[in-house]
Amino acid sequence: MAQTPEEQASEPLDLNRYVNLARRRHLQFLIPLFVGWVVVFSASWFLPVRYKSSTLILVEQPTMPKDYVAPNVTDDLQTRLQSITQQILSRSRLLLIIDKLHLYSNGNATISPDDKVERMRSDIGEVELVRDNRGDQITAFRVSYSASDPHTAQQVTSELTNLFIHESQKVVQQESQDTTDFIASQLENARQTLSSQEAKVREFQGQHEGTLPEQQTSNLQILSGLQQQLQNEQDALNSSKQQRVYLQSLIEQNRSVHGATRTVDGVPTGLAAIDEDLSKLRAKLADLSSHYTDRYPDVLAVKQEIVKTEKIREEFIADAKNNKGEASTSDPLDPTQGGPGMQLQSQLRANQLEISNREQSIVVLKSRINDYQSRLNEEPAVEQQLADLNRGYTQSQADYDELLKKKNQSEMATNLEQVQQGERFTMLDPPTLPIKPDFPNRIKFCGIGLGIGLVLGLIVAGGFEFLDDRMYSEKDIKKLFDVAVLSEIPEIQLPSDERLAMRRATLGWSVTAVVIVTILAGSAFSFLHG
């Protein structure tokens, strides 16, 4: 009865079967293994040899702290390296190196410059970045070049390293200088804008002189003083007008001094009239003193009138005594005759002149008061307009100061880059002179050949075993007939069969030894002379 797949899977591993299989098929396995290994290993010795020279370029951080001088160039180092790499790998740059070192010539003039450039780009490969332990910051990068000659590889790597270092310095200095120039141009524009705003403010202040907000206090003080002067002038004018009326009455009374002391209507004349006026003035003074202080203008004016009236009364009495007995037909107001009449006329003319002067002064004061009042009325609108101008000027001043500060910082950063105190590239190790070729890696080729030989041997040995329909064990017979074995016929070996088996075993072990020794010798030779 046939066994099920479950029963077959549960059977223990039959090591004798696999040992017998290895004995039968070891030549079919070893010969393809050796052939596969020999083909790959031999190919590694016929492939063109390439030597790879490399150098490590260290990225040095700025020696000056960023808190002191902020750098102008703040772009990502990896991005800058990509840009520098593109510039170095440009056609013009590579052709200069190719012509200088006579690369890719080999006596073949048919190679075009573009083909040379493409071959050199493939030989350069990619720039290998080296990061710190955290992987955040680039600390160095590796530049390499492959060539058929080790000295050529070293020379080209040296040229590329110098290009990277010089190009980095050039790029950083140029970007820093461009930043400084840009800020300087913006600063000049800001300066012109600031000058324009300042000119507008000065022009506006000149056009509105006297109505500016800072002049409001002085205008109020001047206006208050003018109003006080106007009040004093008006008070003095009223007093002068009263004095004029009084002098006119005295003149009329003086003309009738030699007549009766009263007119026909009972009105006092002469000395009686003066005494009556003096009594009225004293009564008026008493009334004003009861309401106002002694420094009140009306009180002062009445006191002055009383003093003048008393003086006139004394002069009138003295004149009456001196002219007693003279003829009464003379005119008391005639200036040629002297006396109180002439004095009254002089006082009246002085009084009229004073009134005229005070009226003119009042007109001037009113005009000035109106002028300062109009200035005060205009100040709110002027203040708003000036505030708008000052706001623009203040903003322009702030922009100018900020740009000036940035320009100074940028110039310091540019100077720092020029003296190579900023971030820069430094060659950590000079380009190496390769001793062993980078390609082909014969040790690696030995491993690849061994793997290919193993696969090829397994395929060939398995194919022979699959195509062989002979049975080599009791189990194979049981699987074929599905009956119990009643007896076994022992194998009868002749001396010739034994000799044949011995030769086969000797051949197998010999082939195995040759294959193993050859593979080990080839691997050792590749390692020592690779």
C-alpha cells in the first residue's frame, strides 16, 4: 500500500541515502563547481584594472562664535555641496583637468570631448557624506576617482580636492559679498527715502511756521499776554476819554471864572464847579474801593483824576489871587496870556494824542490776537498732517537703522570669510596612492565564482539523478512494488569490480582534493596579489 504524504513527511531523515547520493554524483557536482569557479576567477584577471584614490575633506566650523558675527551664508551644507559638485562636474571644468593630465587619450584621437567628460563623470562617482553620531550634521565628505593607473587616480583626486576647497571658498565669499552688496543697495534706497521724508517734514514746518504743535504753548502764552495788553489799553483809553471830557468841562468853566459862581440855571461854575467834581470823584472812589482792591484799573484811574483835579483846583485858586483886580475882559483861554487856560489846552491836546495812540494800539493788538487765534484754530489740522509725515519719517528712520545694522554685520561676516575664519573645507588626508586595484576585487570574484559553481554543480548533479531510473536501495523497491521483501540476493563482486570501485574512489578523492586546493590557492593568490 502506498504511503501518504503525511507518512512520508513523518519519516526520519535518511542520511545514508544522501551519503550514497554524494558518492554517486560527486564528480557531476565537483566538475561544474570547478568550471564555474575557474571561469569567473579567470575573468577577474582579464578585466581592465581600476585603481581608486580617495581623500577625506573635513568641514571645519567657524572659529568665531555665531553670537558675535552672524554668517551671511546659512544655506544647507548638503545643498551647497550638491551645487558645488554640479559646478565642478561641468563640462568646462572637467575638460581642463582632462587636457592638463592627458586623460582618456590612449593614442585614440576618435574619442570626442563629450565622451571623455562622460567617462570622467562615471569614474568620479558620487560624493560620500560623513555625518556625526546623531546623523544631524555633516562633518566631512569623501572625494574619489578611479583610473587604470594609480598615479593618475591620485593626481585627478588631488585636482578634484583642490577644486572642491577653492570652489567652496569662492562660493561662500561670493554669496557673502552679494548679500553685503544687496543690503548696501537697500540701505541707499532707504537713505534716499529718509532724506525725502526729512525734506517733506522741513518744508511742511516752514510753510506752517507758528501753527506747529510744539508752538501751541507759546502761542497760548502770547495770546494771553496780548489779551491782557488789549484790556489794559481799553481801560486806559476809557480813562483818557473820561479825562478829555473832564478837561473840556474845566475849560468851559475857566472861561466863566470871573462871572457868577452859578449859571442862571443853577449850575455851579468856577471854583464851586471844581469842588463839586472833586466831591463826585471822591464819592466814586469810595464806592469803587468798597468793591475792588486798590490795584484795580478803575480805582487807579479815579485816583489819578482826583490828583489832577486837586492840582487844577490849587492852580485855579493861585491864579485867582494873582489876577485879582485885573480887568475881566481878557480871554482866560488865550495861550498868549498864560494862566490855567493855557495849561488846560495843553493837557487837552496831550489827552487827544494819547487817545489816538491808544486807539491805534488797540487796532494792532486786535489784529495780532486774531492772528494767534487763527493759528490756534489751525493747529489740530496741522498736527494731524505733521503726525502723518512724522510717522512716515519715523518708519523710514527705523528701516534705515535696521538696514545699517545689517550692513555692518554683513560686512563683518564678509571680512570673516575673506580671512577664512568662517566655515571652510580642509583636506584631512592627502589623496592616497592605491596599491591594490579597486576593480576587479578578485577575492569577491572568487566568492562569486564559488557561488556560481555551487549552483551549477547542484543543477548538474540533480539533473543526472533525476534522469537516472535505476534503484539503489530497498526503499526504492518497496515504493515501486508495494510488497514486502521476502529475501535479499547478496551482491557478488568480482576482483575486477573491486579494482574499478577503488579507481573510482581514488579518482573522486583526487578530483575533490584538486578542486579544493585549486580554489584555496586561487583565493590566497588573489588576496596576496590582488
